Amino acid sequence: MTITSKLDRTRSIRLMLIGAFVGIFAPIAGFLGGTIVGVDQTVGGLEPLFVWLFVGMIVGLLGVAVGILGALRWVKGNHHLD
């Protein structure tokens, strides 16, 4: 196993973990942020809970995409066979 192979495997696993954590915690953080801001205010006619949760879901979706790309990179490199 070469040094680049080990670095590639480490990078792939790191991408999967970061993507999973962001995908799990971003919607939760969006919900908490929306409840902290307050319900009596509106942002462009929308309630802040909806806006923050929507942003959290978008960030979570991007995190899941990063995790999937890391998993595809790991499988493509055949690092799972070592």
C-alpha cells in the first residue's frame, strides 16, 4: 500500500464522516436557530422557524452530498478491499 493510497483512503473516510455529521446536525441547528430567533417576527412574510429550518435542510442536503461523494471515492479506489 502506497502513501497516496493511505491518504486517499483517509480523505474519503473524512469526507464521509463530515458529510454524515453535517447531514444530521444541520437541520437540528436550523430548527434550534429558528426557535431562538422568535416567532413574533417575520422575514419577508415568512416565519423565522420556516426560514431557518429550510436553510438547515439545504445545508444538510449539501452535507449528505459530500458524504456520498466520499463514499463513491472510497469504493472507486477499491480501498474497501484492503
